[in-house]
Amino acid sequence: MRVLVVQNFDNEGLGQIGAALVEAGADIDLRKPYRGETLPDDSAEHDAIVVLGGAQNALDDEICPYFPALLDLTRDFADKDRSVLGICLGSQLLARAFGGRNQIGGATEFGWHKVSLTPDAKSDPVLAALPEKFPIFEWHDDTFGLPENAVRLAGSAVAENQAFRLGRAAYGFQFHFEVDSPMARDWSACFASLIAERHPDWADKLDDEIARNGPEADAAGLAIARAWVATI
């Protein structure tokens, strides 16, 4: 399988999604359009697309003039029944691509938080095996309304829409299930000054947060990654 990965920000890697893709023998085609790299015109040469997160918001066409083309490309994958995965900003862009309303600000979550699955998730091929509630890493201020015909799969106390599916295999996840404990430590170092501005106690409590949430969150994230890769 050949998987297109769209990175939107430095140090926003694949994490556990990458591990699951490597296990499946996938050929990963990484593009960084925020650095001027081109996107394909359509989905013809790829079996799936992954759109990663970033500090931008989903309406930042001025900062990211490639967003409209990325929306068209995402729709092409979904319309041709090729698997789609949007993470954080990627989920917000997926919602936008199919007519969902983007809310900028007002939904801040950072660190590990509990998400709850909906009844529809129990029959979903990607989430059916997950516990009803589990901790997972979050880092976002924005949220979105669901597109028409989307199946809501998960929510949290702060953001009602944490996961959704369109059609067979177009998935949006507000939470960062790709972030395992080592990646959380890496982000905490790479983005230390940015995090300290808003969460000055984060560095002091990181070890305790990982000890309390890491094992369960890591297991849930890898299970989601493997199950999504199985849809390709």
C-alpha cells in the first residue's frame, strides 16, 4: 500500500501511526506543503491519506494557501473510497472539507484527558475494540461541528466531537492517538517554551502524568492506529 502523509508543522510526526504503517509494509510518501512541497492533484497514486496536526487553525488559508487544494484532495480520497485519517488540525480540515463548521478557540485541552466513545463506536471497525473511556493525549484550542452524514464516535467534557467517520473509512480524530509516551516527552522538549507560556507547571508534572496515563493511552493509540491501517 502507498500512503500519502501530509505534514503541516515541524516535529508533527506520525508516531504510532507510523509504527502501524511500517508493520503493514506500507510505502509512506511524506509531503510538507507548509515548506513549499507540492501535493498530488488527486488520489490516483495512493491508497490512503493521513493529514497531521499543526499550530494553524483550519481556516488559515492566508497562512497556508495550500489548504483549499488539500481539502479538494481529501474529498477525492473519500469519494473514491480510499482511507482518510485526519489528526487534530487534520480532523478540523476533514470536517471543513465536508461542510462542518469550524470553531476557532474556546475548546482548549492539553495533556492526557479522558475521552468517551459513543454507542456507534461499538460497531465501528476502528474503535470497536477500545474501552468505553480511556485517556489520550490532547493539544488543541479549536473544535468543529460534524459534517452532514458524519457518524460521531467519541467526545470529551471540553470538545463534544473528538472522533467521527464519514462513509466507510474517512476518520477524523481531534485527539492525538499517535502520541505515545516517548513522543510526548519529545514534544515537551521540542515545544518547551511554547508549552511553558500556557502551562508553566507542565515540565514538573510530566513524569507523573506519564506514569498515570501513559500505559493505557499508549495501548489505546496503537490499537486505533493498527485498526485504521487495516481499513486501507
